[in-house]
Amino acid sequence: MKKHIPSVSGSFFGRKWKYLTLQQKLTALFLLTAVIILTVNLYIFLLINEMTGRVEEVYISNVNLNELSGALDRIQDSVEEYLNTKSSDAMEEYYRSEQAYRGLMEGLNTQVTDNEILLTEKNIYGLSESYLELAAGAIQAKRGRNVERYGALYEDAELLYEEIHTFIYSLNNTQFKDNSRNYQVLLSSLRYMELLSVGVLLLVLLGNISLIIVSTRSVTKPLKQLAKAADEVSGGNFDIGQIPVQSMDEVGIVTNTFNEMVENIRNYIEQLRLTMERENQLKERELMMQSHLKDAQLKYLQAQINPHFLFNTLNAGVQLAMMEEAEQTGRFLENVAEFFRYNVRKNDEDATLQEEIRLVDNYVYILNVRFSGEILFSKEIDESLLHVRVPSMILQPLVENSFNYGIRNISWRGRIELSVYQKGKEICISIWDNGAGMEQERTDQVLSGHAGEAEPSGGSNGVGLKNVMERLRLYFQGQAGLQIFSEGKGTGTEVLITVPAEL
């Protein structure tokens, strides 16, 4: 019976949402609303914090002017005290005050401008430079005991001191008025921002409530439909339509199962009605199926018996050859028996590289007996890797391909090399031959599985390259690789298998 599967069309998010469980949906809904509220609150907090900072910075210019005025007073007091007492404390206080005042002067405008405030700052800066020069001169004159000079310099400095204070006072008043107006504007903006924040939070709250209502409706609506359909079925009405399945959460799975149950009940009732009419046909079919089953079981038993009969026959041949002292014949039969025993025993198992290499040795020995030792076979094996487990029957088919398609019909002496080594985090297994080679197009076809493998010949075990690639992929969970390298016809071919050193 065909199952009713919900459609997966729509957006990527919609498809993902359909396959979430109820717990996942509710958790996602809670996290979404929490993130929205948190984001909005954070944004509003940053805006209000910025506005508060701007309000706090409104009167910073007045604070700076007050600090400038205070530093100027400390310079004047320290100069006056030094001129009166010539004490080292007064001198140290003068230098500290003068340095602090110069630091505050750096915040004043020094450029020519039409702005009244900036022009006043420029005047204060210029007068301050002159005042500091006069004050420093008075100090030096006092230290040199030049009474007339330090008295004249002090009087000039005092006049500039008064003038600078007048400019600072005037500028302070002007900026205070401007700052007061800015303060009122910022205060109004802050109140507006508070009202806007409340409005935004209310909108977000309403949006979240709407989102919750819509989401919960998507859960409760299918439950209501399911309850109504179950009530119909309990009353004996099985001719109800399929309940649409909108998602594959717990409700969707129960709904889908309910649809299948109703369909199965309808089919069962229909089958009961037709049972009497089909009774004879069913009996004949059962007899025929039993006959086919017995035939299949018989063939299966024969398939199991034949290999063992072959092994026993070959072993008997080995014993007979030993009795007749035909060592070469005995060794040949022993290799053949071992080869076929491995093929049957390992078809559905994995094996170590040592076992796989031993099978290749048996196979090459058999070939050399058949073809009078025409194949040169060499190995370069890292013995520390012999314990590594791989799918069974992956090396012998590759060596068989190298023989059949690589060196079998060439005019020069065929050679096959088997190498096993570790490179970084991968184990490499290489089967190389000096045979016919392959074009790049053919290599691509083989690796993509579109080469169209021929039926296995009588000398083949029936395991093709595509089969080897697929079993490697399944065994190593997609972490194994198989590559074919050839520079063209007559250049030989290398098949390289790479498997992870640690799975």
C-alpha cells in the first residue's frame, strides 16, 4: 500500500520545519522569541545609553572652561607667592600649574574662523601664551633679583590675567546658554526615545504572541482533524478521506499511521469479501509457491555442496600427486584449492592485507603455470601494515584486470608490481603493470561507473572494478579512494587504492 507522505516542496526552512519534532519546534519557537526580545532590548539599551552619554557630554565644555580658569588662578597665586616669598614650594607649584594649564590650552581653537565661540577660544589661547611668557619672565627676574623688571612684568601679567578671566567668563556664559538649549533638546529626545522603546516592545510582544498563536495552531489543527476522523471510524464509517499530513513531527507520524490503519482496515474488509471466491486460486498458488520454494532450497543446497566437493576433489588430487612424487602438480593443485576456498569463504567477510596478498600470490602462481611463467610479478610490502583489515577480494580482481586487459595480449614481457606503503594518514595499495595502458576518456568512464563491464569470463571470479569501488566506499564509510593512472596506450596502468590508516 502506498503511504501518504507529506509534500516537501517549498522553501528550505519550510522543509526543515516539517521534519522537526514537537519538542524541537517548541524549543526553536521559544529561542526565536527570546532572541527577538533580547535583540530589541539590547538595541534600545544601546540607543538610550548613547543618548545618556550625549546628555552627560552637553556641559563638558563648561567643565573644561572652569578647569582652565582654576588652573589660571593657581598659576597667578603661585607666581604672586613666589614673588613675595621666593620659596621653593611656590616655584614647584608654579611649574605644576603652568604644565596643567598648557595641557588644557591644547583643547582650545587656534585657527582663524568666523565662529564667535571659536574666535573667543583663539583669543584666550593667544592671551594665555602672552600671559605665560610674562609670568615666566617675572619669575626669572625675581630669581635674578631685578626688582624693577619683575615688578613691571608682574603688573603686565596681572592685566592679562584679568583679561583672560573676562574672556573665559564670557565664553563660559555663551556656551552655557547653548549647552542649556542642547540639553533641553537631548532631554526631549531621550523622553521620546523612552516612549518609542515602550512602543517597540509592545509591537514585539504582539508579534511574538501572534507567532506563538500561529505556531500552536499548526499543532492543534491536525489534532482536531485527527480526533474528528477517529470519532467517525469508531462509529463504523471507514469511507473517510485521507487526513492531510502537513509535517513529520509526532502529530504527523500519528496522522500518517492513522491513515494507513484506516486504509488497511478497508483493504482487509475487501479481502474478506473476496476470500470465498478466490479460495481455490489461493490454494493452487500456495502449492505452486511451495514447489518453487523447495526447488530454490534444493539449488541452494547444491550451491553449498559443489564448492566443498571441489575442495575435497582438489585435496585428493594433491595427496595423489604427493604419492606419485609430482611436487609441481601437487603445489599447483594446492594453490588452486586455496584460491577457490578463499573465494567462497571470504565473499561476505573482510580480510587482512596479508590474506589478500597471499590470495594474489596463489592467483599469480596459477597464471604462471597456465602461461608457462610469462608474468613477472614483484612485491614491495610494508610488513607493519599486513594486519590492516580491508574488504575481501579487492586485490585479486585488480591483478586479474592487469593481466586480462593490461599484459595478456602485449608483444613484450608482461610485468605486474604490487606495493603497499603508508603516506601520511593514508595507506596506499598500488597495482602497476607495463601493459596496454588506457586513454583518459576510458579511465574517466571506468571511475564513473559508466564503462559497461563485460560479463565475467570463465577465468574470472565475477568481482569487477565497480564492485571493488563500491565495497571500499561502504566499508570505509566514504573515506577510501580508488584512482587509475595511465599516460595512454602502451604506457602501462597503475591502480591506486588509498584507505585511512585509522578509521
